[in-house]
Amino acid sequence: MIGLVLAAGAGRRLRPYTDSLPKALVPVGPAGIEDSITVLDLTLANFAEIGLTEVAVIVGYRKEAVYERKAALEEKYGLKLTLIDNDKAEEWNNAYSLWCGRDALKDGVILANGDTVHPVSVEKTLLAARGDGRRIILALDTVKSLADEEMKVVADADKGMTKITKLMDPAEATGEYIGVTLIEGDAAPELADALKTVWETDPQQFYEHGYQELVNRGFRIDVAPIGDVQWVEIDNHADLARGREIACQY
């Protein structure tokens, strides 16, 4: 199993940081220290802690910044990094971005969004949930109060995930998908095909629509509640401030 990071996004709501950096490289250390740790640093550290040795990183917007740091990140975290180019990163949404990493999926991956600050306990929870035929497992926050922007999930013990979308009454949701997934290698062909269907239908769709496409085809996707842990998806400057508060705890 390897790590996989989606780090191709522009993060325009985080300007001026993202004028020259992809969102995954925006500093989340103390404010004012521009060379502090990033979301990518935190994610790679998590992967190293659980024993992974290889990580694929899907890059696109300002990808040169990731290429410039590749050797230093490999040395710092003891990981071999493979960078995968997304040629449509500034035009299309992340269903296509994850599809660009379809060859990496064959190794089995722990996928992490490049804008999610979270503790290594999330990866450990996913690994503990492996087995019994589970092929895709979503990390789910069942504690947080939900609103309109969250990627909401409906799931139950018998059927697994049945629905994933932002466009849902929060009261209907089991919890929020936090942007971290364990994907077994034997699920790769079916997931890649579902993602292709999704982005060919509408290139502005999220990769989570690929998960819904799979479920609609009869594929079971499981969930693993992460418990009461501190995490944040960094979309804007308020999220960034929260991310800095959380990152200093890990």
C-alpha cells in the first residue's frame, strides 16, 4: 500500500498565498513564518508514521513548487515520492485529478486531499477497519455539526455508504467525509472507470461523485468513524487560521 495525495488544486480563496503556491504548500505553521510546515508536510508525516514508504502526489497548479521541494521532502520523511501531472488542474475539478492517479490506485492507497489537516489517528483508524472484504473505506466525522458546504454522507451498517453529496439536508447525513480514504488495489479498475464516467459527463464534478457512481452500480463502500478529533479542510483564510491552531497540536 502507498500514499496518494491530491495536490493539484489552485485554492484561489487563499490568495495571496496561492499566487505562487498550490494549496497543499500553503504554510500552516505559525502565522508570519513563511517556510513553516504545510498540509503536504503533515500528510507525508502521517504516511511515514504508519509505515508507508512510497507516496504518489498528483500535481497541477504551480506544480513547479512541488517539484522543487521533492528531494527535500523525500529526505525529511524517508519516502519515495512520485509526482503525477494533472494537465487540466486549472480547468477541471478533482474527479479528473484522481483519475490521473489511476495507475497508483492499483497498489492500494490511502488517499488524502491536499487541503485536509488531520492527525495520524485517521490513517490508523482506516487501517484498523481493513479486512472482511472491505475495498473502499471513507474516513467519516460523525461528531461535527454539519451545514451546507460539507461533503455529507449517508451510511448504515448493512449497506455501507448509500449517498455522498454536499447537496443534502444536514439532518439526513450520518456524517462528513473528511477527504481521506483507504482504497484496496483490487478496487482500482472499477473506481477508475467510475471516475472516467463522471468527468466525461461533467469535468467540473468532484471525485466523490465517482464514489456515488460506484455505489449506484452496486459496489459497496464502507465508512470508518474517526471519533472526536480535530481536523479542518482549508478552503479560505478562516479555515487557514483554524488549520494553524490544529497543526501545532500534532
